[in-house]
Amino acid sequence: MAQAFVDLHTHSTASDGTLPPRELIRAAKDAGLSALALTDHDTVGGIAEAADEAKKLGIDFLPGIEISAEFPHPGTLHLLGYGIDPANPSLQNLTSLLIEGRNNRNPQIVEKLNELNVKVTMDEWQAKAQGGVLGRPQLAALLVEKGYASSVKDAFNRFLGQGAPAYFDKERLQPRAAIERIHQAGGLAVIAHATQLRRSSIRETATVIKNLADQGLDGIEVIHSDFNDLEIDFLTRTADDFDLLKTGGSDFHGGTKPKISLGSVNGRRVPREFYDELTAELKRMSSW
Ligand code: AMP
Ligand code: ZN
Ligand code: FE
Ligand code: FE
């Protein structure tokens, strides 16, 4: 059999991606992928639709989620939860908590933008979100449409990103609690795009990951659109040294991050064995 490839980090309109879950699965089929994980921010709202389409098209589907945890600025710590059960009450409880954090933050952003004479409303952001979780990339796209920024990146640099005037933090769980919640929901916890921890050296990044492993972390995303070859090699070695699972994905968002394509990560592809090892571990935990 020809070598098979997967994408284990993707977003749909259920959060801040631009493809509805069903279309995301079709795109995965078109890209020749044999498996896909949907990892929307703070929601499992897209999973039923994606799973249904995956079944129809004969693609293996892994339900997931991406949540952010407390971490010192300017770093960010995102955790992927794989194999979570969308119906699990503790997961429902977690997503409600995370959405509440957004609902507290988002109006502050809009209010500040208005103070800066950037005319945008919560209703417009809501409309842009197409029924999904309201994330900053949709707001950034709105600012581009309205002529306040030249690109999504520019909107983050000038208004929405860390250090910019309309940046507001949202409440997050401590990493240990976030990992525990993922486990309670029957999932495995994997650190996403570890370069965004923004540690000053590779050694420091490894130390953070080691501490997370001591708190129950199950795996490391070793292939991601942000990584160069050296980072991929280093994270792969770190995963092997600490006996952690390896995952990989594009972090596909569709139109708001047009440089990122599904299933292809800077010319690399994510091997099927990452999916097989994740699901084997889920089976061992007997939650799958
Ligand atoms: P939110 O979940 O609403 O806080 O928004 C987080 C999303 O914004 C993630 O998908 C990030 O990739 C994206 N994001 C955060 N900072 C930037 C930035 N400086 N440039 C582009 N995208 C960003
Ligand atoms: Zn996103
Ligand atoms: Fe992320
Ligand atoms: Fe992501």
C-alpha cells in the first residue's frame, strides 16, 4: 500500500475556521488523507457533522479539541485533546467554562476598538462566526474587510495580538487542570505548536515539556506549520526521550490563514502512524 498521510490539527466553522465540518472532511478526501482530527478551539460543536461525513467518505475520524492554558507572557500554551467523548458531562462543563471566558473577553475587545475609532460591533463578529465560537481571527478578517487592516496578520499586529492596544486576556485553566479535564473526558493531552511557548532556548522548551509530562501530558505535536526542520527534529527527539506520543497537523483554518494547506505542512506530510499510535493508546485506555 502507498504510504498514507493524515492531518491531526484542523479547525472548522464550529470555531474560527472557514470550512464547515462537512466540507473540511471533503477537503481532506480531496487532499488524499486517510485520517483527520478536528480540533476546534473550545468546542466539540463540529464533531457530529464531521464524523458523519467521514463515515460516508471512508476517512478515519478522530474527535478532538484545542484549549489554551495559563502560561507566562509572551508565551502561549495550547493543548490538543484527542479522542474526547463529546457527550461526556465533564467535557460539556469544560467547554461551557471556556466559552464563558470568551464571552467575558470579547466585548472588551470590541469596546476598546470602538474607543480607537475602529467601528465594529459584537453583532458583526457574531455574524462572521457563522454560528461558531467567536475567535479573534474572524474579527481580524472583519477588520480587513472594513479597511482597518491590510491582512489578518496586520490586524493582529496593530490591534488584536499580544502587546497591541485591543488585546485582552481570557481566563484559562492551569496546565495541570487542563490536562486533567482532557483525561476526564476520555482524551489524550498533547502540547500544540510548542514553539509558541516562546522560551529563550530549546533546553528551556524541553524543561517546560518535561514538567507538563510530569503533570500527565501524553504527547507532543512534532509537525506543525510553524515549525522549521530543526524544530521538528528537536521535538521528535524530545517526544522519544520522554516516551511521549508524537502527533502532527497543519493547523488548517481555511481562508483566515490562507498560507496553510490541509495535510501539507511546509511541504512535509504527517505519517499515518501518528494516528495509529494515538488511537492504539486510546484503545489501551479502553475509552475508544
Ligand atoms: P482566540 O482563540 O480568540 O484568542 O484567538 C486565537 C487564534 O488567533 C489562534 O488561532 C491564533 O493562531 C490566532 N492568533 C493569535 N495571535 C496571532 C497573531 N499575532 N497573528 C495571527 N494569528 C494570531
Ligand atoms: Zn484558530
Ligand atoms: Fe493553537
Ligand atoms: Fe489550532
